[in-house]
Amino acid sequence: MHIIAYTYVADHHCIDCTVEKFHYSKQTWINWDFNIPHPASDENGIHVAQEDSYGEIVHPVFSWDEWQELDESYLSENPTQRLICGDCFKTIDEYTVEGDVYED
């Protein structure tokens, strides 16, 4: 599994911005009374039950997840789509439609 981004606060965010806010070493609210030596976290140190400011779980976005809009009318006007971080506005991933995707 390859994580390319995270979703929280109703937006996508790059790994660097997510680590800056939610890396488990920065969290004081986590209940550290686990029966294991380290809390469960992913490859970037984001706790598996991490919540954002809305109380929603911070979700990873994997390289195979569908984040782009695939509607024919939208793609005809926007053939290149970018997944952009909601914090630093860095382009995380890019998808370009080549040719007519909806040919019969």
C-alpha cells in the first residue's frame, strides 16, 4: 500500500502537512494506555484512530484510490486534473486524459 495523501477537514492534504499536524509524537490527547508498546500508526506515523477538528477520522488516500472527476462533460473541459494539498497547495498527483476516453 502506498499512501499519497490524507483526507481531513473536508479536503485532501499532502503527507508533509499531515505529519506536521497529526504525527503521533505531536499528539497529547491520545490515550497511551494501550497494551502494546507503541500506538498503532501507519507508515507516516499517523495514528489509525486520529481525528480531525470535526471529529472525523483522518483517512489515507492510496495511489489506486479514485480522487479525480470522471464525468465526460467535466473531462472535456478539464482534461488535466490535479490533487492539490488544502494546506500548502502543492500538487500531490496529476491525472491527464489522453484522447477520447468515451469512444465506442
